[in-house]
Amino acid sequence: EMRHKIFEKVGTVLSLLFPIATPFLAGVAVAATALAGRYGIQAWQAFKARPPRPKIKKFYEGGFQPTMTKREAALILGIRENVPAEKVKEAHRKVMVANHPDAGGSHFLASKINEAKDVMLGKTKGGGSPF
């Protein structure tokens, strides 16, 4: 019987709190949803405002040295300075396809690309580019 009275009292307390607790919990849920939505909107705006990243591999930009160095040649071909001759030829082919004079590229760039290949392969003539 003692247990019965305790449960009865607990039940009475819960029945008094339940009508108050329900609107409070609903308010907390609405507030949490509003804060999450606000955070989501701010995150989306920050994401949209960031500068775009280039998706294309950047090639060498800038002027050329009077006498081409191995570093400059590697930058033009988009490779490291110490790569095997096979990789140099492969890189030369790729860059030349994109810049060949027969395909609308310039003769000047084609000559610089060829000079870069010669420098990387150790076949420099000493004269440099005719341009």
C-alpha cells in the first residue's frame, strides 16, 4: 500500500507537469530547429562566397629567361627537373599538341617548348630560341 501511495503521488506530480512540459519541449524543439536553419543558411552563404578554385592544372606563367635553364624548361613542360627522358618526351608531346602552330598555336611558343625539351634532354645547341 505504501508503494501505491508513492506511485499515486508521482503520478499526480507528472500529471501536473505534463501539461506544462509539453509546450516547453515543443518550444525548445522549435528554437533548436531555428538555430540549425540559421547556421545552415550562414554556412551556405559562406560556401557560395568563397573564391572558385581552378580545376585546370596551371602551366608556367610569365616571361622567358634569355638563356633557358633546366628549371624553366621543367616549368614549361609541367614536370620535375629530374625525370627520365621518357617522361620528358611524353610531357613535350602533351604540351606541343595543345600549342602546335598547325592547330592554331604560336610559332614562338612551339619553339620554346622544343627548346625546353632539348634542355631537359641535354641537347642544348647554345643558340637558344630564334625569337
